[in-house]
Amino acid sequence: MAGTRSTYTYTSDDGADYIATIDSSNALAAGFTPQAGNPNLPRSYHMRYVLGQHPTTGRERKVYVPTADHALYVGGTTSVTITDFTTTPSAQVSYAVKGRIGERRLGR
């Protein structure tokens, strides 16, 4: 389950800025900035992300990362605090970063 979605600026590996629509709570945790009139992210692009693992259940969640030099992505940060929607009420949980997956651009 995800929270509300909004548009944010995503910087691709080639340095271009795009608008990406993602979960607002994850965007806040990863340091995204609200979009500023950039073009939409091409459908052939798949954003870079980290895999966060819940400390007790072991469930994994994707947390998209806005830039290639972000501390979450390059290894400077080993956990990310995001909203866990499986509890009532929802709670902030520190997920351990278990993997970093790079951006992919598929053939057009």
C-alpha cells in the first residue's frame, strides 16, 4: 500500500531533469524536490532506487533516489526511515538498505 503520490524532480544519469510521480512519504525520505516544470520522465527510463528491508518482517520496499550522488545510493547512508502502511495507525520505521539498483534506459 502506498501513500499519496505527487510529482518530483528526478535527475537521470545523463544529467537531465525530469518529472516523476512517486509516493510522497518515500520522496521526503529520499530528499526529492517538488517538480519545477521539467519534461516528464520518458517511459523507457526506469529510475534508480534502493531496496529497504523492514527490521522485523523482512519485507522489502523500493525507495527511489533523486540523484546518482545521493548518500542513500552511493553508500553513505545505510538506512532510510519511511512510513509503514501495514500498521494501524501508520508508523515511521527505519528500513535497512539492502541493495542499490541503478537506472535503466530501455530501447526506444
